[in-house]
Amino acid sequence: MPRLRKPASPFRYFNSSPEVIRLVVLMYVRFPLSLRNVEDLLFERGIDICHETVRLWWNRFGPLLAGEARRQRVSRMRGFRHWCWHLDEMYVKLNGEMVYLWRAVDHEGEILESYVTKTRDKKAALAFMKKALKRHGSPEAITTDGLRSYGAALTELGSREKQEVGRWANNRVENSHLPFRRRERAMLRFRQMRTLQKFASVHANVHNHFNHERHLVDRQTYKQRRSAALAQWQALVS
């Protein structure tokens, strides 16, 4: 019987250790730091790399690490159906032009999906919802704002009865925009839709991985969850 070959490490062509690369990606994506901020903080720890190396590593390994974290989380959560989704779109400026970042958040504040479009009509809403439903399954209720594109898209999907619209009902997703806005300011905005889509997806999955709702648990429980999340991150793609 032939022996199964172990998958090649994605870090095999890099002189730096996987631990350093994971740390760089974590610092740049999770915290509102610029490329040069990460370079200076690492230099204080005795790690001498250029800010362009930080850019290269997050572009190459950010989607890989975030995707693995997302697959582990989705496999655990896909069986749950008694949940509510909150959908909203936010403006993002690209070279003076406004585009729309659609985001789906569950009832616990975890970001399920991020999708960038140039319009916010029925076609864009439908593409966004199909992507979210295919990956995460169907929820019990979908809370949206008053944008009519949501109603038209849900009608075509046959889920109009699941829609809920309220004045303050969508605060969950509105508040979830804040970490991304802080990160956007630190990056001095985006310049391409492709970069925005990539970073929004990576940032969402890293945020979910380290989101422990510290205001709902005691200090000891929070420390245990934080240590477990950090250990899981350090073991990704190992």
C-alpha cells in the first residue's frame, strides 16, 4: 500500500520561520497598524524585516491562514440553524469612487461573508446572498435595513418571509463595521476592488478567530479562550 505523502509546507521557500510569518500576518491584519508600524514593533523584538516584506507576507499567507481558520469554524457551525443573520452594506472609497462592501453577521457578531460590488441593486444583493447561503446554509431569520434590494433578492430566493426590518434591529451589523473602519484608516484607504475584497475577507476571519466576547465572560474564562485561539492560530498550516 503506497504511503500518503505529507503536503508540502507553504513556508518552505522562505528563510524566516513559520512562527514569525504567522506573527507578522496576525499583527498587520488584526490590529490597526501600518506596514512600517509592524516593521518597528518587530525590530524591537529583534526581528529585522522590511515593511515590503510585511506586505508580501500578508498578501501571500493572509488568505491561506484566514481560509484555514474559516474552514475550521464553518465545519463546527454549519449544523446550527436556529440563528439570525444581519445584513448591511457600507461605503468604501476607491480612488475617489464609491463602492459597496456587503457584509453578513450572525446573531453573535461573527462576520459570515464580505462581498464588494460597484452597485447596491438587486443583482448585487442576490449575488451576495447566494454566496453566503452556499457557504453557511440557511438561517431562520434575516434582518436588514430598509433597502429594497434586499426584499427583491429574498423574493427571488423564496425567503421573503424570513426578512425582518426594524429601526434599531440591525445594530449588530452596524457595530461590526467599526473594526474594519479603524483598519481602513490605518491603511490610508484602498486603491483596488481586488485588494479590498481580499483584505475584507482576511480581516473578517481573523477578527472572528479572536473574538471572544470578553464583556460577557469572567477574566479567567476569557484568558483561557484567548490562549486557545492563539494556540490554534500558531498551529494553522503547520
